[in-house]
Amino acid sequence: MELDKIVEKDLKMGSANQEIFAKTLESLAATDKSIIVVTSDSRGSGKLVPFGQKFPEQIVEVGIAEQNLVGVAAGLASAGKKSFAISPACFLTARALEQIKNDVAYSDNPVKLVGISAGVSYGALGTTHHSLHDFAVLRAINNMIIVAPADNFETEQAVLLAAKLEQPIYLRFGKKPMPFLSEENQEFEFGKGRIIRKGNNLTIIANGETVYPAWQAAKALEEKHGVSAKVISMHTIKPLDTALLDELAAEGKPIITVEEQMVNGGLGEACASYLFQKGARNRFHIIGIPDEYTVTGSQGEIFNHYGISRDGILAQAETLLK
């Protein structure tokens, strides 16, 4: 099933996470003049046109110049402003990587880096516009929190917390409307995974827009096989919730990780590295984009091709459970 055709009677439908980001930021800026948005010709795609109209003195447009974007945001942060640097994730975390490393992280400027239209959100625009490297490169930079919220609730909470944060952070958002994944668990904290669905036979760890197909797969496992699968939104890739991973290791059940990122260096490898260095023996499999340039298609078509889907995750779960 394509993500742009979500029809789920058991879940309440929401908006695109980057729309919720923009609305939350707008509400914060109304009472906090220290919030400054810096964009690189991205106020339209970042849903920030209303923000600019309401708060013209709190937005800076640098044009298509991502390195300047990060440098300006770092300077504003060093002067005490709560700066949000917003740009398509593919450009922000590649073209401006040196500035992120030196001007933000090394200089300890609490910039809120916001990667919009992340992963394969741009679909048929292809590899040039996909951000499948961002988790990996930013994990390798010290002093950087990395967060990929799964739904509107997590997005709102992440923005509220980021605005108060005195440390660099990277927030990653996609373009597709997402359902609310758990009305029961309304707790959110950076570095703490959120249990979306309870289960005891298998665990699926996902983040961002892959949490929904993970939830779908868990539901299908129960309906088809009577298997109870736990689903975790590991929204924070760094710092990782190692306490939760310790619990999963102690349970000894199979683990699948799912991410909208290259399998090299992302959520799956972060979890595997921690678990197996601690001596865990859980059966383990990473679902993501393999080490290749992606096929051409919509986000949903790309997800389906690489098994980042209900059926793909279900099939892998069936294999592990055997």
C-alpha cells in the first residue's frame, strides 16, 4: 500500500509532519521573539509562508545557499537566538555538512537543523533529491541529537522540546499525511523510544514514516498468525534508547528494524552495534534502502520495491519467526 493512499479505519488520520512542524513553530514564535527561522528558498516547501507573513522580522531568507543557511543560523544561535535552519534534508545534510560539523556541533551552537521532504519523499525526482545518508553522516558527528518523528503527536512534541534545547539537534520530516499511531502512549522524550503497539513474540523498531507500515505489519501478523508483535517508534537515533534495547535483548525475541535510509550507518546498524557488543543473541534483520541508487517511482512505490511496507515487513517477520 502506498503511503499517499493511507486508509486505516483503526487510526485517526493527521497531516504531514512538516505541516505540523510549521504550525507548532508559528505558535511558539507568537510569544517568543527570540525564535528566528532561516530558510534556503524553502519557505514554500517547508510550509512557512504563513510564518513569514505573520512574523516578517523573525525569518531570514538566504536563497539557494545551504552553507550560508547553517552559518547564519549558527551565528544567530551564538547571539542567543533560537534559530531554526530549514532546508530539504538532501541538501542540508550534504552541501552544508562542513558547516554543521564545525559551526554548529564543534562550536556548540544550539541550532535546530530541520531537514524537510526527507528520505525518498521527493519520489521520482530521484537520487539527487533523496536523503538516504543523513542518519549515517550525522551520527558520526559529536554533539548532535537526531530525531525522526513518526506522527503528528511526536512532531509537535519534538518541536516544543527542540525550542528549549541548548544543544544542536537535527529534526527530520516527510511530506505525506500520517495517521496518529497511538492514542494510549502520549509520552515523548528525546532518547526514549515510544511503544506504539504491545507484543511479546517479535519486536519491530522503526522511525519516521516507516513506523506506520511497521504497525500495519504487526496488525497483519496478529490477524494472520496470532503472533503478537511489539512496535517501537525509535524517533531518536542519537542518543539511542539503550535501556529499551537492553530490555529487548533480555527478552531474546527476534528484532526487525525499519528505516527510510540507506541500511549503512542508520537506525538498524546503530541498534545492531549496541546489541551485539553487549552480547545479545536475538535474531535480527535490517530493512531499509540497500547499497544502490534507488529505483524511480513515488515514495510508496520505492517503499514497496524495497520491502518497507506492510507486506515486506510481514514477510521478513515470518522468516525470522521460523
